[in-house]
Amino acid sequence: MKQSKFPPGWDEERVRRVLAHYEQQTEEEAVAEDEAAFEDSTQTVIEVPRELLPAIRELIGKYQESRRA
């Protein structure tokens, strides 16, 4: 059987909690969460080609690691 791989700091329990959160959300709660994300002045939303996502995730991971140090 293939072993699941999780990002650093994640495990099966955390994945289950995140899934439960989104599965239990009403449509109104989901919309409110999305709107709040767009209003967060510390974040931005951009469109990028899907094939760039692995490199972007890696870059974000490195950035987060450097901020923890």
C-alpha cells in the first residue's frame, strides 16, 4: 500500500479537520470566507498558469520557513 505524503507540519488528522471544516460549511459561510480573503490587505490574489503552482508552493514554503527562523 502506498504511504500518503503530507506537507511539513501536516498529518492525516489535520487533513481530516480541514476537510470537515469545508464539508460542513454553508454556501453563505463559504462566500463570506472568500470575501474576507479578498479584503485582507496583507494578501493578494493572482492568476498563474497551473504548471507554475508546484514552483510557487515551494517558494511560499521557503518563505514561511525563513520567517519562522
